[in-house]
Amino acid sequence: MKSRFIRVLCLALACVVMLVSFAGCKKKEYEKSDDTTTAPSEVTTENAVPANINPLTGLELDESAVGKRPVAIMVENSPAARPQWGLSTPDIVLEGVVEGGITRMMWIYADVNKVPKVGPVRSARHDYVEIAYGMNAIFTHWGGSRPAYAFLGELANKGYLDIDGKIVGTNGNESNKGYYFFKDPSHSSATEHCGYTKGEYLKAYIEKKGIETKQTKEDWAPYKVIASGERVPYGDSTAGSCSSITVTFSSGYKHTFKYDPETGLYKNFMNTSEMKDGNNGQQMAVKNVIVMYAPVAGYSTSIKDDKKLREWDLTGGDALFISNGYGEKISWKKGSASSPLKFYGQDGQELTINRGQTWIGVIPNENRNLTQVVG
């Protein structure tokens, strides 16, 4: 498939402004644009989300989960980890590059009871911890890098407790009662690629340890969800129609999301292969795709092993919002470690997305020009 971007040069008041348009069917790179554009027509639909609505998806939320903290789970994405158990189920999948060009994912659920068998659960990285902390999510992982553990130690002193499978421990399969993480050797012969947990076990551990489940942070979700109707991203000079989008984390990790007009969802392909759920064989498909560009550099440390890590600059930057076959240029901001990740439209207001699941990719700035969009 090919896509075509139309570059239009407009001269106004002696200033040359570059506008990037996604249209036609010939591939072309997405480029950064510093122009300002007319804000879209206001969404007239009331966007206040009722209490029994999942703030991450806009869908109905079980009464027992209303007002509760979300759960964030670290999941591996190396070839040996695929297909991951539960891939089709998270409210949000947030993915970014770590050491060696590989990616790792953090799956976020507003309701711990909706967490099926998920995994392979893997070790924490400090950037994911920071994003989970900003949402006041219950962070779940299996081990972690030295910087991640150092950060979690600081947060523990502030009362922010995580769930670590390495510390909680495991003992074979689920027939061994009293444990919360397990191994399934049918998935992989390597022990690090077959660890998993379930919502019922996480809930039991949370209750056993007395971890606070009430959400005390206000406005913690990264966006707002439209209450009714459909929001079509306005196709203008900064985005346009989008039947597919390909983003590059590294040479071996590229995602392509292809729009299915029958379902209104974007199907996920990893290096041209379908990303499928190991529980049910279902291909991962999401309503919303958010691509956020961020500076990514080597971790600043004198420790040899830690030098392999990658560190994201979570101050803020440009992003793309894709939904319903169209896209638009947006922005994002986080700032301090305790601040939640937030997305904003071109009008400066908090981004409103469509009801459904969302994939968020943290793409290194150096790879932003490798983004390909088919109109």
C-alpha cells in the first residue's frame, strides 16, 4: 500500500509556514510542523462522564470499581513473549522502547476484576513507574531495573506500594494455592517468558496487604472520553484521513494499525504480523491510537548494566490522535513525577477521545520522520 502527503507552502506576512497533509495513497514521512491552524468545530455532545462509566474507555464500569485506583501491569513484547495472554483486554496499552531497541508494554485497567490471565509479566522500567505513579495506579511487575527499584523505593516511603512478582513469589502452576504469580511453561521453555497473573490474584494480594484502592487523585486519566455519539478527528492540514498508520520504535519493532470501517477499530500488526491474544486468538484492535513523540536517550549512569537502559523525557511534546479513519495533530504533557500524563487538542483543551480501548506509543523523536500514514 502506498500513501501520499501533499506539502503546501503558504506565504503570509513574509512568514513561510509548512503544512503537512495526509491524503491520497502514496507513503510519505510524517514531519514536525510548527504552524497553527484553525480549531475544529466544538463538540456539542456533553462530555461529563457519569460515575458508573470507565474514565479510560467511556464504557460501563462495574459499581465495585467506581472511584477505585486503576491497575497497571508490565508486559513483555519480545518475540518469545508473543502471543501475550490478555492482549485484547486492557483499557489502555502504553508501549515504549527500552534497552536494545526492544519495547515493553504497560497494560492499564480501571477495574482489577476485568484482568484475565495476563503476561508474560516482566520487569519494571523507571519511565513506566513514573506514568503509573502519575495516575495513582497500582503498579504490578515482575522484577525491575536498578533505577526502577530505586524510584519505587522512594515512592514506598511516600506510601505508594507496588506489587512485585519477584518479591511475592511463585510456585509452579495455579494448583499451588496461596501464590499470586505463576509460570506456564507451555508458552515458552525460558522461564522469564512464561510468568503470568490474574485479576483475582492481584485483588487477593491487594486485600491481604491492605493496599489502598480508593482513587484519591483528581483528574488522573490522560484524556476525556466523549459521553455519546462519535468524535471524528478533523481532517485538516496537520493530519487528515488515516486508513493506516505505521510507527517505528526501532528497526525490529514497528507497529501498523489498519482501520476496519466495519468495526470502526484499528487492527494491530507487529512487523506485518497480526498481534493476537494468547488467551483467545483474537487480534488486538483499538478504537483510538495515540502516537506521542518524546526525546529518548541513554540512561545517565556510571553503572555498566544501567547504561543499556533508555530514558524518556516526559516533559511534553507533539503527538497524533487517530480514530474513526481520521487523525489530527495534538500535544502531550506530563512534567513532574507525580503529575498525570495528559493529551491536548489544538484548541488547548484536554483531548476528547471516542469510547473504547486505546493504544499509546511513546516514539523516539529521532524516529518521528519514519511515521507513515495511508489516507
